[in-house]
Amino acid sequence: MKKKKRFKQKLLIASLVIGLMAVLSGCGYSTDPITSESTGFWSHYIVFPLSWTITWFSDLFGGSYAVGIIVVTILIRLLIMPLMIKQLKSQKAMTNLQPKIKELQEKYSSKDNETKQKLQQETMRLYQENSVNPMMGCLPLLIQMPILLGFYQAISRTAEIKTDSFLWMQLGNPDPYYILPVVAALTTFLSSKISMMGQTQQNKSMAMIVYIMPVMILFMGITLPSALALYWIIGNIFTVFQTLLINNPFKNKREQEALAAAQVAEDRLKKKAANMKASKKGGKKRK
């Protein structure tokens, strides 16, 4: 059961990684300049609105397209915040359910198919009763994939954004000094690590993505427009503050440690009571 579960989790992570790479590769998309006359659902309803919004905010802030990208990134994060809040609550609920899940695993520890099926049914029932969706953690990432590709195309297909300068680089070109890709990778690791804090060891079976994503972001940041690295950095910083504000992981970790200590103390008391009961029975038999 555990091996099968680990395989499914690894398969899910691999699918997400491959999907992200496929999205960012942008295979087969149009390279024509984006305008209000651009045809096709993707160009007309995704890429052009992003390009127009970035340009509008850039004009509002003195023609700085970098500021426009920062503002639009924050707006996108605010729009998907309800999903992120739901994800954080789901993660916390999953953490709180771990003792009950462990009890079920001990109860249905047999390896036969009937017992495995019963364990799966009881686990799913437990999730449903507590309104927990184990797959909820993947939803925000899946939603951000098309947004990221839309950003990429809005940058590469809008000449004004592509050629605009920010600090030491052009937004449409990779950072020549690799500073932004490194910062993007570090903030990706930080935001993922903070999100994972306070979770149980079983939840941390998905923790490999904490190390995979920063490496991917680093390599993509080196080759893709620096505007995307800027998007990642702002998004990651927003996520860190959002996590600390809504679902403080340091507080969660202290709560989990307190619960674990209480569980250990309770187990010791039960064991002591059982030993005393056994010794009393032994004394009566000798009499």
C-alpha cells in the first residue's frame, strides 16, 4: 500500500514537472506581435489582456514595464488567493488528521487486498468527513501554468515590454549576470520550505518538490526572459507573506510538537496502567 502510494506521488510530481516544462517551452505558439486584432482564443483572451494590463500599469507608473509586471503579478496573486487559502487550510487539516490516519493504518495493517481496500475506503471517508482534498495542493500550481505561459508570450510578443530596460538588463532577454534566476530559485525554495513547515513526516513524502522546483526555476531563469524571473520573485515573496499571515507555519510546528509530546505522555500512561493491571493479576494468581 505504501509503495503504491509513493509511486503515485512520484508519478504526480513527475507529471507536474513535465507539464510545467511543456508549458514553458511554448511549443507551437504564435510569435506574431500581439494586438487587439490578434485571433485565436489563446491570443485574444489570454495573451492580449495580459499585455494590455502590463502596458496600462506601466504607463500609470511612468512607462516602467518592470513596475507594470510587478503590479500585475501581485494582482494575479490576489485573484488566486482564495485558492491558496483553501490549499493552506487543506494542508493544515491533513496534518491534524495524521494521528487518525495512523490509527487506521495500524487497524488495517494486513497486506491482503480486502484489507487494503478497506483502509482506502476508511481513509477517503475520513477525508470527506473533514472536507479535506489531498489533491488540493496541486491546484494553484496547475492554474499558474497557463498564466506563466501567457506572461511569457505577452513579453515576447509585445515589443515595448521586450525591449524595456530594468536595472542592468532588458526584460525580454535573460539576465546576463544570472542574479535574478538565482534569487528566483532561492525565493522558490524559501516559499516552498515555509509552506511545508509544521507538516507531519507523512505529508513530507511530497517534499522532494521543494528541491526540484528551485533547480527548474534556476535553469529556466537562465534561458528565459528576465521578466519571468521577476514574476517568480514577486510571486514567491507574496506567497511567503501570505503563508505567514494566514497559516503561520512556526505556530503550526509548535502545535504539532505539543500534540506529539501529549501523545507520547498518553501512551506512557496507558502502558503504565496496563503493566499495573497485569502485575495485580499476577499477584492474585500467586495467592
